[in-house]
Amino acid sequence: AQRVTQPEKLLSVFKGAPVELKCNYSYSGSPELFWYVQYSRQRLQLLLRHISRESIKGFTADLNKGETSFHLKKPFAQEEDSAMYYCARGDSNYQLIWGAGTKLIIKP
Amino acid sequence: DVKVTQSSRYLVKRTGEKVFLECVQDMDHENMFWYRQDPGLGLRLIYFSYDVKMKEKGDIPEGYSVSREKKERFSLILESASTNQTSMYLCASSSPDRAGQFFGPGTRLTVL
């Protein structure tokens, strides 16, 4: 089955520490990958796309085709980064295949 | 800015009631989606539509139907609500340029 796996349901780190949210996908071709974020009481919103190779709010994600991973990283976590993070892969008919999400908690 | 709006933020219904959830987007997007979001399960696709009057079943269509009479509006219908349909329902839209999906604020539905 075509899957997106986020192995951690919950990740808790201290403010100022590095953060890495893991995402692995199963797909044999060139994937379209996304990270979405949902802050408390806010709508789900796009954080970044691998195709644009951008850095948003200090987060970056690199596609590693060999490991079929698209981990989300930030060198120094901030309290406002606490949120639910979802990794998703684009499908051929405009759908997204979603991971189960990782809840990130930044401790002060 | 893409705006996706949903008719209600919170809704409480009784078992057996017919429930309508409405979603409107203002960016002329062809594709629209209905998901339910449950803790630990992520987002599960109920139905999607890639054009007016077109619909496709997602992963969990049972107990739901949809309607897309106009491009900007995509409705989710629970024909006879059941307690296991208590959930957060998210609507999204996207364009064919694969820029990602844009989401509404969600409707938290409770079925008693």
C-alpha cells in the first residue's frame, strides 16, 4: 500500500533544542511531498513543499530518495512551534496521502 | 489569500438526523475534498470532487454522500447520523498546479 509514515505520535523537546519530525513514504517514482501544520484552534495550513525547497518559520525538509524520507527539521525550537504536524504525499489524481501526524510540544 | 469557509464550527445532532455540512471556496479551484480528522488516525478522505457534479469516493465513504452543484460549493451529507460519525470534518480545495490543498477551519460534529 502507498503509505506515509510518521513514526512518532508525540515529540517533546525543550525550547532552543533542535527538532526533527520524521516522515517516511512508500513510492517508487518522484514524489511530491508536503508538510502541513495545525496550531491550536487554527486551520490546517501548508508549511512547506519539497518542490519549492523553501524554509518557512525556520523549518526545512530535505527529500532523501534513498531512504524514502522527508524529515522536517529546525535547529532551534521555539514555543510557538508547538502544534500538530502532518506529512503528506501527492497522488496522481490530486489527492494527498497523509501520515497520522506528530504532535510537537516545546517545553519552556 | 485562498479562503475556504465551512458553514459551522460546532454542530450537535442526534442519532438518525440528516446532517448537511457546507464548504465554500473563493479561488475557483477545481478540486474539493472532505476529510474527517480523528486523533491518532490523521486525515481520512471521505469524498473528493474534481469538477462540478463529479465526485469520487475516498477511503471511508460509507454513511456519507456529497453534492457539488456549483464549482465553489461542496456539501457533505450524513444521511442518518450515527455516534461513530462524531468527529472533526475538514474541507479542502486545490488547483491542478499541485500547490497543495487549502483547508477550511473545520466543523466539530457531535452526534448524541
